[in-house]
Amino acid sequence: MKVPEQIKRLAVVLFVILAAVLLTRYLIPASVVDPRVYRASSAQREVSKEIKFAGATTCSDCHDDINTKKKVGFHKGLSCETCHGPSVKHAEDPSSGKPFAPRERKFCPQCHEYNPSRPTGFPQIIPTIHNPLKPCITCHNPHDPVPPQVPRECSACHAQIERTKALSRHALLECTTCHSTPTRHKQLPRSVKPTKPESREFCAKCHDTGASRKDAPKVDAATHGSRFLCWECHYPHMPGEA
Amino acid sequence: MVYPYLTGLVAGAFILASLVKVFNVEEVRPTYRLSLLTALAFLLIAPLPLQLHLGHPLRSYEIFLTPNPTSAMAMFGFVYLWYLMGVLVLELWFEYRRDLIVWSREERFPMSLVHRALSLFSTDTSDAAVAFDRKAIQVITVIGIPSAFLLHGYVGFIFGSVKANPWWGSVLMPIVFLMSAIVSGIALVMFLYMVLTPLRGEPIDMRCLDKLASYLFYAVIVDFSLEALDFIHRLYQSEESIHILGTLIASKLFMSLLVIQIFLGMLLPVGIMIAVRLFSVTAELRKLFYFTAIILIQLGIFATRWNVVIGGQLFSKSFRGLTTYKMEVVGIEGLITALVLLALPFGVLLVLLKVFPPWRRAAA
């Protein structure tokens, strides 16, 4: 039987392709395709890059006080430069300038903003309702980031107030700033009650236009809602929204 | 994401081409060569997105030479090579061989040499040789259909076999991918046919177009049913992932899945095509309707790929919540690269159309 012309021509093409494949397989020396040839330069390239991080241990050489505090706190797993940024220049010459220190509110939520895929128990907040407008470092020391606590003696019974206040602008005020509590309140909580502020002047100490405290919202205590006590309109454990 | 979309177009275009040869559907003959060339143009570009992802272009040919029977990913090289060299190029060669010889005799220097070389310097135009070509095409097409199924079924297989991802891991995945591939391929060839034919100043063959549209119609129906089946099956199974998938569909994928893929990409075009069938519409209006439908379908299939590829990475693997996808604009896998990759096959097709004009048939 006569072999059709097409088959012959295709056979030639197939032969050429096969020969090319075999040539590349067996004739090109192995050293040329050796991965080490590819990677030799990449190791050098990495090594020659500028060093930017001082490394976690370098910082504690000088800042031992902070390190002592940090290594027992919740942030013990973080290296200093996680928050303070690459600081090799500062480590080599401390007078050359201070490392970056995050003081803005948007920094901490990078890790602590609520996200359902974060592990259970990881402290998470919703930035729009958690103490709005205040920088995180007002209440939390990043080197030992435990928030201010309501005394256990109060929170044991008043847990709901504790949780409300913890998120409010009054988070940093202690219970005793506004309430004085007789010792017998603990034995007879219903008949012996703590005091509540009973005059408008009490709130005005911080909130009057003439008051010295700078970060509190100001009103003119003489004219603002004059017939009422402050807490008849403003709930002191969660005063005002942003 | 561009990659499954492109291979889908390839498989679809080839399956359309094989209708002519295997099932002798005479009506769609005008699109036979066009769909083969379309398949080739898109097939040539299809591995580029992978190449951009992997890097090391100098070692890329290793994909085709290094067998790894336990890796589904590594099988790509063989599926692709088989489909490109064993099926598509061979079929094109047999189809064009006689025309190439005849053209090269009529033409002047540069093109005559190109055509002669492409015919592998073949000279035999006798009836017996042409009959052998036809026979060969028949055989190749019969082998080609399962190969096309393999090529795109394989892409679905890769997604479907990811057990850990409930949005992907489904036995139906290869079949759903395949059907949507057929849908997009037919729509693409229809689009090209409807654009290229008037550009050459020739009338559109309405018999051909109607037939294509009816195939497209059935393919969309089957595709839609399969996807609905998959969806209902998931709902009925109600595995632990169902809540997060429900949230995913209702929030992050609402636009691309419910609005674009299902409403704009399936229900609306099917509605249009049903309307065309119910009311006797004039040819001009029919063209307009078909054109609208195929653009919508193309958009819908693109959204399908988006929903599978991006959607599968939008929820946490512990089902606790959703993640975010931020698209790069520049960058090697960014928006601009993706747009260039989507435009490239049309450039390749333009060259192929110059070298192998599908409408030019050599006189006997």
C-alpha cells in the first residue's frame, strides 16, 4: 500500500520535534540547567540588600525597662519594630533620631479591629463605637496593653455598668471619682447606697466653659438645661456619642 | 481567572467546529474554519496567564516534558500539548493543506513561501490526497471532541478536586465548566462571525446564525440547569459551609453572581432568545437581538469564572467570615495585564486570519 504524502511530511515534522526534545534533554550539559546556577546570584542579591531592621534583641540593650515590662505583657510575642518600624539607624546612632511611634487611632485596629476570621479570644474592637475619637494610647499602654479596670469590688455586682463604661469616654474615670461608697454598702447593698453627684457644679468641674480640663466637651453650666441635673439627660456611664 | 476563561473559549470554539465534521451540521459550515482559528488563537494565549504567575519563562517548556502522574496541575502540560499539537494544529493542517498549495502557486514571493512552508512543501492535490485529508479530519475531530472535553473538564477538575474549599469541591465542577465553556465558545464565534462578515462587505448567512443561536440557546439552558442543580444540591446537603457560602452570595458576590452571572448573563439572554423564537422577528432585528444576547452571555461567563476563582478565596477556610480581594491595577497579575491578555488572542486571530483566510476557498 502506498503511504500518503501527508503522512510522510508529518512524520518528518514529528521526527524533527522529537530530535529537538532529545537534543535539549541530553546534549545540553546538566551544569547549564542546574538550579544552583539560577540561584547563585539570587543569594548574593539578597545579601547585598540594605539592612533596615535592628532586630528584637538590639532594642533591649538600651531599653531594658520597657523590655522588662513588655516581655510579661500580652504583646510579648511582638518585636519592637513591629510597631516602631525599621530602626537600624537609631540602633547604630541613637542621636540620629527617634524611631517611629504610632500614636494615631488608626494604627492599632490593623490587628485589633473586629474580623470574624481572627482567633477566638483575640481582643477585637469595633473602632466606630469603642471610645470614639480617642487615640488608643490614652487608655492602653502598648508595652503592657491591659485596659484600665473597674475595681473587682464594684464590677462583681455592676458588671453591666462596667462593660458600658469601659467603652465610653469616661473609661478612664474611676468609680470613686463620682461615687463615694460607704463600707456598709457591701453588706447591705439595698439600704446603704453609694452617693451620686447631686449638683450641677459636680459635672461643671470638667465640663464648664471655664473648666481647666481640656479634652472634655464644654457647655455654659449657668445656662445649659438649667432646671435639671446633668445625669437626668446625659447617662454618665456612656456620655454622648461622637 | 483569565486562564479558565480563555481555555473555556478554546474548548467551546472547537466543539462548535466539530459539529460540522462529526455531526454533519451543514448550516454552521460558514463558521467551521473561523471557529478552528479562534480556538487556535485563544489556545496559544491560554498558558500566558500561568506563565506570568509562575515566572521563569526560560524553563516553561519543562511543563510539556516533565511528567508527574500524581499532580493534576502537572497534567496541564500534556493535556495542552496533546490538544494543541495532536488535535488542533493537525486538523487545521489537513483542512488547509490543499488550499495552501493552490494559493502558493498563485501568489507572489513572501506569501507564496509562507504558504508553501505551512503546507510543509506538500504538492499533492489529487482527488485521492484530498479524500485522505477529509478522512484524517474526520478521525481527528472524533478524537478532538473528547480532547476538548478533557482540556476544559481538566480546568474544572482542578477546582472540583479541592476538597478543603466547599465553594470549589464538587464533582459537578468539570461538567459545569465544560458547559459554560461551550456556551462562551459558541457566543464568541457568533460574535466574530457577526463582526467579521459585514466588515468584508458580505451578507450574514441567517440560516447559519439561527442554527448557532439555537445551539447557544440549548447550551445556556443546560449550563443553567447544571448550575442550578449544583446549587440546590448544596442547599439540600446543608453542610457546615452553607452559612458562610450563603453570606458570600448575599454580600460579596451579590453583584457578580446574582446580577451579572445569573440575571444578565443567563436569564436575560435566554429571555431574548425565547422572544426571538416566539415572535417572527425580521432578520435585521434578529441580528440585533442575537448580538445583544451574545455580549450579555460573554459577560455572564466571565462573571462565572470570577465567581469561581475569586469567590473561592473570599471566605476564611474556617468558615468564620469573609475576606477581601483587592485587585492590583498595574503589576504582573493586575488589571492592565488581564486586559492585555484578553485582547491578545484577538491580535493573534488577526494574524491567523491574514495567513489562513477562512473565507477564501481555492478553486478546484
